[in-house]
Amino acid sequence: MEAMSPIIMLVLMFVIFYFLLIRPQQKRQKQVNQMQANLQKGDSVVTIGGFHGVIHAIDESTIVLQAGDGTKLTYDRSAVREVKSE
């Protein structure tokens, strides 16, 4: 039984590691992917670089954001950090 103790401790540490770090990260990534998949024209968004804009056009992998002065910039869909609710 004493030989099994280190193995049990190792398995227990992995289980704790999984529930405290891996699982929450997977849930966050799933939420981000869902948010990016549900983007629509007219949504007000913030990019990971801090740019605030409104989606002017969208396709499978890119979005065109329009700034307040009418400037249009193209970004990858994955660059969107959040959708601002108004």
C-alpha cells in the first residue's frame, strides 16, 4: 500500500490541476469562440488592440470595422475581444 501512495498523490494533483486550470480555460475559450461566431453586421465591438468600432461587413474569417469618423479597417474575426451592449 505504501508503494501506491505516490501514484495516488500524483493522480490527485492532476485532478486538482484539471478542475482549477484546464476546465475553466476550456469554458472561457468556448465562450469566446461562440461570441466570435455570432458576430453580425451592426454590432459594436472592441478588438484585442483596444479599437472600438461597428461591424460594417463580415465574412468567414475577417470583419470590416467602421470607426466614428467613417474610417474602415479590416481585422481577423479572432481579433474581436468583446461585443459592447448598448
